[in-house]
Amino acid sequence: MLRIENVSKTFNPGTVNEKKALDHLSLHLLPGDFATIVGSNGAGKSTMFNAIAGTFLADEGTILLGGEDITFRPEHIRSRTIGRLFQDPLMGTAPHMTIEENLAVAYLRASGRSSVFSRISRKDRAFFRDQLSLLDMGLEDRMSQPVGLLSGGQRQALTLLMATVVTPRILLLDEHTAALDPATAAKVLELTRTIVAERSITCLMVTHNMHQALEMGNRTIMMNAGRIVLDVAGTEREGMTVEDLLRRFAAGAGKAFDNDRILLSTEEGI
Amino acid sequence: MGFLTAGIIRTALEVGLIYGLVALSLFISFSILDICDLSTDGCYTLGCAVGAMVTIAGHPLLGILCAMGAGVCSGFVTAFLQTRLGVQSILAGIIVNTGLYTINLAVMGFSSNVSIFGTDTVFSLFGSLSESDFWKDWSDLILLALILLAVGTFIYWFLGTRLGLSIRATGDSLAMVRASSINPALMITIGLCFSGSLTALAGCLVGQFNKTCDINLGTGMVTIALASLVIGETLTGRGRIPVRIAGVVLGSCLYRLIISIALRLNVPTEAFKLVSALIVAVAIAAPEARKLIAARGRQLSHKRTS
């Protein structure tokens, strides 16, 4: 589904702040793959997401999504088939617009052919209500309230719904539960699991929780210095413990794992 | 009527409604798109100049369309500078504003003012519908009110369409827009073109209303419109869209009424800019002042009870 070939990106080239964020990175995801990504700070996880989403153009290499070459496609064209969640729950929604209006904007992806001058119809409204009730947060009864009144967890759940209201070719989750309290994070994670599984969406999820990295999805990827140093799946992954993962990382990266936040995170903790 | 005659109130409302169009234009660029567009002054004069020239040629209605078209072009250039060439939005507005001065002069045949006496205007056409005294006095105001009603309704309708929602989202959360298949550059362009057309419409109407166009007509317009906008938003808050639109027009009329009162109090015309500045400052400070007074009141009652 997603094929990244030899992609590199250097920020501030030719200056003292030169930073090679992606270093001939290659990754191939099969349809329905759900890969978790872990890596130390500055490993290039978010940069890889930005490269896929088209926030910037890669310096070299090609990116294919669903068989199409999207290397030079502008961001807003790519986002028709890419769903994306950020760590900050405030980023994915428009606070001064109502829940219904936010969903309508997200739903534009599906109605690209219909008139830009059409309004939210009764049919759309009923559809949004159905979708919102799946979140089980009572949002379906608050559709005309501004999103700014919702809690961070509710906003992130809404963003998840907006990113998947039209099934994307790939869903990019960038530590989307890291800023939420433990109970809400568990809820949003559960929703993620359900939605991704129900429609077998191809998904990449950055996490800083090692247990999550092994438990969610069917593949675990570790990144370091703009490269993938470990990529495990299937039976090899099933029996793995966090210790195994760290040992394999050290072997692949040539150094010990150095992110305290990740090392200190516990099984249920965040 | 004494202090404020019907005539004074009527004139205040007429001018207030015309300025209300400029305030609505800023409502779109400043409140909805969150862009500080400072090309208003030049764009307003552009609308007046283009409208005046076409009206002199004998086509007052066509003049309105041409003026709005010119406003769209002005908005497009401002948007192009900031979305494609990376010019900061404030700077883009200033650049366009400066350039428009020469263009406006050129439109008026390189003279600093033109008058449109002797030809029909939309106001004289509408006024000739009836001969009654009432109609003679009030037809201008009725026409302007109808125009504002139409424009206000159109804005309300437009902001509820898919396109309008996308424009609102662009001003509200850029990150969200990037993730939802909307092209923010296109939305900013459409928004500024729309906003420019409203400013130019106001300029055209004021030209036909006063039967003259002056190159310095627009000077300070952005402050006046901003004052109206802020008064309106203070009155209505960030509630539902139709209420906010009505609030902006109301704010503009209120602003002109305050100016009329200042006139009646014999405030010298040289002091008008200061009066305008004070009105803006008071309007912006009002919500904060209310909070301060409330806090002070609580403090006092707290002392008394303890």
C-alpha cells in the first residue's frame, strides 16, 4: 500500500544547523498492515510522517501510495487519501466551528465531485450522528456546539473520526494519545484499534510506549538517525519482550536506546 | 427632535450602512480568515473610482459590477503575494495599497478628483420610483438597507456552504485544513477576493451617494471599519454567524451615530481622528474593563464580609 524508496531529507543544508533527518529511508507496508514505530528523539519519526503527508518535498527518493507516485503531489491533494492525527489534540479540529461543521469539512474528501456551494444536508447530518454515536461520548447530542468546548480526549476522538470518516489509504498517528490522561488515552486507543481493524486500514502509529509498540498492530519498527534499524513482524514479534526489543535496537543502531521517556513508560502507563 | 434630528440620524445610518459593507469585508478577512488585510483604503478608493467612471459613462448599475470586479482583482493580487510569493500578509496589504494609489489616479484619468453630477446614479434611479415626500427623504436609506440585507444574507448563506466552511476552517485551524484535503492557498485567495469586492462595492456606493470621487477618499478607512467590526464583535461576541453579521453592521451604524453626536457637541473636525481612535480603544477595552470591574466588586464585598 505504501512504498517509501530511498527517501532523504536534510534540514538547513549548508549551515551549522544542518540536520540529516531522513537518511535513505525505505519502507514497504502491505494493505492492512498496522505498524507501530518507536525511536529516540530526533530519529525522524515525525519527519517521515511529514514526508508521506507532503508537508515538504523529499530531497531524493520516491513515495508511492496505493500504487500511485505521490512524491511531487501537493499536501492538500495527498490528504484526500491520508488520515492524520497529531499529538496535540487541539491541532486536528477547528475550535470555533461546531462539531457538525468540523465533520462536514472532513467529509469534503468524499464529496469532492459535488457542488462546493451545497450545504450540510439532512442526510449528512444523520450520517454524522451515526458516526459520532460510535465514539460513545454523547457527542451526537452536541453537534451544534463549538468544538472548543470539548475536552482534549473528546477532541482527539473527534479528530480520529474525521480522519477516518472517509476510509483513508493510510492513517498516520503521531503519538496521538500522549497528551491525554491515562483513562482517556486508553479509550482513544481502543477506538483506534476498533476503527482500524473494522475497515482494515493501513496504519502507521508512532508511540513512546514499548508495550504498546509490541501489543498494537502486526509490525514494530524502530528508527534511529533517519533510518529504520529494526522491523519485526509475525512469529518473530509475538514472543518478544521489551528487553528483547531494546537489545535488538542496540544491535541495529550500534548504541543503547536513549529515550528516558520511553524507557520509563510502563505497561499501563503513558 | 432637538439634539439629534431625524435628518442627522438618517445621514448617520446611511453612511453607517455603507461603512458596514467595509466592516463586513474586514469581518471576512480579519475575523473569519484571521488575516490582517491592510489594502482596504486603496481598494475602497478603487471601487469609488471605477464606479464613478462607469457611472459618468451612463451606466450606474454596470458601475457597481465593474467596481466589484476591480475589488476582486485587488483582493486576488493581495492573496497572490501572500500565498504564492511568501510575502507576509500585513506587508502584502501595504504593498497593494501603495500600488493602488497610482492605479486609482490612472482610473480617474490622472486627476485627483472627479464629480458625477448630471448623470443618473443608483440612488437617483431608485429615488425616482415615487414622487412622495417620504420617498424623497428615505429612499437612499431604504436602498442601502436592502443592499446590506442582500449582502448579509449572501454572506450567511455562503459561509454555510462547503466552500464557506472550508474558508472558515482555514482561518480557524490551519493544521486541520492541511489534514483534510482543502487547499489553504485557494481558500485565502477566494476569501480575499470576496472581501475585496465588498470593500469596492462600498467605495462605489459612496461615490454615487456623494456624486464625487477623491483620491484620498479611502484614507483611514481601515481604522473606521476595524472600529465598527470591534464594536460589533463586542456587542455580539463570537456567537452564531448571522448574529455576528448583524452585529458588525450594527456596530458600524453605532460608530457613525457616536460621530454624529460628537459633531453636535461641536467637537472640532481636527479632533475627529482622535475621537475615532478613542472609540476603537474603548470598544476593544470594554470586555476587559468589565472583568476588572467585576473582580474589584468581588474584592470589595469580600472585604466587607470578612
